[in-house]
Amino acid sequence: MRLLSNLFLLASIASASSTDQWKSRSIYQLLTDRFAQSPNNIDPSKCTSPLAPEYDIRHYCGGTYNGLISRLDYIQDMGFDAIWISPITAPVEYETVWGVGWHGYWQQDIYGVNPHFGTRQDIKDLVDECHKRDIYVMVDIVANHMGPYNNTVKDLAIFPTGYDWYYPFNKTEDYHNFCLINDYTNATEVQQCCLGGADSWLPDLNTENPEVVDALNNWIHGLVEEFNFDSVRIDTFRHIRPSFWPEFVKQAGVFAIGEVADTDAINTGPWQDVADSVLNFPLWDALGKVFRDKDRAPMYNLTQQIDTNREHFRDTLVLGNFLDNHDQPRFLNYTTDPTRINNALTFLMTADGIPILYYGTEQGFNGHPEKQYGAGDPWNRDPLWGGSGYDKTSSVYQFVSKLNKLRKMLKSNYPSFFDTLMQNIQTDNSTLTFFKNPLTISISNAPFENSKSVTVPKGSYSGKEGYILVNYLNGDHVGKVQSDGSATITIKDNNPVVAYPKHICPV
């Protein structure tokens, strides 16, 4: 049974206009510490050595807000009109068994800012510069927990007395009683116990306490108002009771997207009822299985997941779609085939939902499969200034740029594209073809295959009879609209096809 109720609908109503504005955007996710160093303080070797120890990558590498400002051209030229930045709050500064809180998720003072990244004014300057370029800014936030309890304290019995270094939550009643999450299928345990382990755990805020609730609501309202953010990405969204979120989202007053790290749409879908959107973990799981080089799943899996999502999510058009992120292994660790990579990116950028690209994908980052933990945390968090750096000529950068130009053309000329559900035309073991007016899109996960044809149903191109269909990605003519509005699309060597009617005189 869905969680939807009048109470939960408040979250969607509060920021409905913002949601519409986000539908046509594409998001570039970056980690502030790993994207760009300040122009006057560049150390290209910082955290970039192939032999860099795990210790280095679990500590600060020198990325700043000023560095990000200096590299906005890199993002803008790739066509992105939104960025997702790390949490800005002041972190705990002591060492833990997992390094330090350079990523921003281990906060000590929710009203302070991380001095390693810059000042409050630097954040405002970043947002102002982004807005001048029509780039929206999504800030990552944490309402579930504070930074790690000092792992040098081994006696769990004294845990309840040790909150005085946190602000503003420095009292025992501000936190749930200590317990660690062991069973992620137990909602009470997930929502009231601590993330982490016996040596280093994240104190879980008592979001049943009215004083804590009021403090968090006031904080998020002030945060968005002070820095003029356009959206909040909410970390550990499912770790707080659902009824907490509508008022929090209302106080934020901007597009809110939650992290529900569960690949089962039955579990993830209802959480969209208490925010504008959630990250699409079920689709992420299907994409990873369909486009990997080894033990590849058939394309039917992707079609089935799309159908399942429509059953369990309130609105799939605003879900955050992604191939990887800072918590998941690098997508390019699973496939090195350029054609398969282009197919996956084509789906990401044209399917229902808001596409999110994780920094480094455009430069071929694949993690460090040879290291412990492979392509996952912490090896999926390399500085962008390592390797090829900010190379705008890389093949993936160029391909993503082309897809973003397509999205901007659609926004100008076919805005209904972003409000229209894609229609499955044909799926077989290796190919998925769908229609999303005015485009016919075909993607494949096979390594190589002879040409094949797909028929677009009658009436799909009504009013465009006789028009030539062109593959936007390479300029090839791939079909012709027939007198009944149907068309036959030709797919060559499993390259992705994004077919559109070339507006010329009928031939």
C-alpha cells in the first residue's frame, strides 16, 4: 500500500513550480573537494599519483568553491544547466577509522560552513555565477545524523554524554538511543539506529523530538534563503520517518530529491510521496546489469524495470536517473566498449526523468579495480585534475555535449517532450526502441550485429508524411515517414539511434 496521503502531498504542492523547471535540466554531480582547486593554489599532484595510498584519498585533496567557479566553462560547454555540489556544513575535524569528513556528510555544526571549501561569500559567489549562466545549483544536505562519534572513545556506555561538540544538537534528547543498524528491512531500526560501526558511528538525530524537528526546519529554510540554492538533494532520506519530510520540504521551498538506496521499486516508490522526487536506484540497478560487458542481462530487464517503476512511483518524469555516483562503483568499471557506453548515455539523456552524470565519467574514470574495494568508495572519488584533467576533446565529453544540445533544442521547440512518457515500440534480447515525440530512440547492448529494422507505429509522425528521419547522433538518414505516419528505422552495428524528422520538403 502506498504512503500517499493529504499530509504527504504537501511536499509536492509546496514546490510544484520548481519541479516543472527541473524536468528539462540535466545535472552534473561533483564532489567539491575533488572537482577543481583554487586558481592561485593549484597542486596537480595532490591525490593523483597512481601509487597514492588509501590514506590520501580519504583526506582533503584541495577542491574549493573558487576552483569550481574557475571551471564552470568546462561544465557549461558540456551542456549541463545544473550542478549538484557536496554538503556545505562545517564537518567534524578529527580522524576516524575512515579518514576525515572531506566529502561533507559528517557535520559538526549545521550552521557553519566547511572552511576547506571556502567562505560563505564564496558559496554565494558560486551560486551567483551559476545563475548568470542559467545553471541551477543543487546542494546536498543531511538531516538524519551528525558526524562520527569520536572513534577513540571505545566505551559505548559513555556515548549518551558526549554530544557537547555538536551544534545545535548538543543534548542527549536530541538523539535516538544508541544502536547500530543491522537489519535494513526493519524500518524502525533504519530510522532510529545509527549508521556506521562500533569504532565509528553517526549519531542519529531524534526526529521525533519537536525541538529537533523545529531546528531542522528552520535551518533548511535559512540555508536555501541565504545562499539562494535551487534544489536540495537529501542524503539518507529513508532513514527518517516519512511524516517528517513534508514540512521540511515545504520549508526548503525548492525542488527536493531524496536518496533512497533501495533497488526495489516497491520499497523506493512510496518515498516520492513525501518529496518532489527520489534518486532512481531501481533503474540504476537495471542499467548496470544491461550495459555491463560480462554477465550482461537482456534488454527486456530494462523494459520491465521501466514498467515496474510506473506502477510504484508517483511521477517517473522527475526521478533522478544515473549510471553511478559517489557511493556506487564507477559505471566505466563494468564496460569499456565505446558503443555500449554511448548507448547507455543516450538512454540516460533521453529517457523519462532527470539525467545526472557523475563527474569523471566524461574523462573515462573507471575507479581503481586493482585496489581494495575496486571501483567503489573511496576509489570512485578521484580528483578530476588527475589523468586527462579537463579535456574537452575526449570522446565521452563530446558525446555528452551533443546529447545536452539535443535536450536544449527540445526544450525550445518541443517542451512537451519532458512531460510525455516514452512509448515502448519494440524490445528484443539486445535492443530497446521507444518513441518520445518527436524522437524515436533505439539503444542496444550487443557488441556487434548486422543492421536491423524497427517499425514506428501508424500515426506517430502524423503531419510529417514524407519527411526523412535523420539520426541526430551522426547525421545518417535512417528512415522515411510513410503516408500513414509510420516509419521504419534502420539500426546499424548497434550504434544508438536518435531519429528525428528532417524538416525538408517531402521526397
